[in-house]
Amino acid sequence: MTGAFGPKKFYGRIVLLVNEHTVSASKMIAAFAAENKLATIVGTETAGRLPGGK
């Protein structure tokens, strides 16, 4: 829902930009969005580590 002009459904497209500096929560959000086909992921390969990972 959007809030600018009252509650309305959002039918736009979402694009997430990532690069080698994308880590932690932003990496998890990008992975979730990609797995569930909620957004298009654009950019270079991410660092590939999650918190607690090596």
C-alpha cells in the first residue's frame, strides 16, 4: 500500500542495486526478494558473507 494519497495497492516494479559492498541485512533482503520474485536484482556480485560467516 502507498500512503501519499491514501491507501492504494502498489503495482510498480522494484529494483534493488547491489555490489561487492552489499553485506549483512541488505544481502538478506536482496536474497529474499530474488527468491520470492519480488524484485529485480541489478549490479555486481555481492561479498557472499552473512553475519557470523567467514
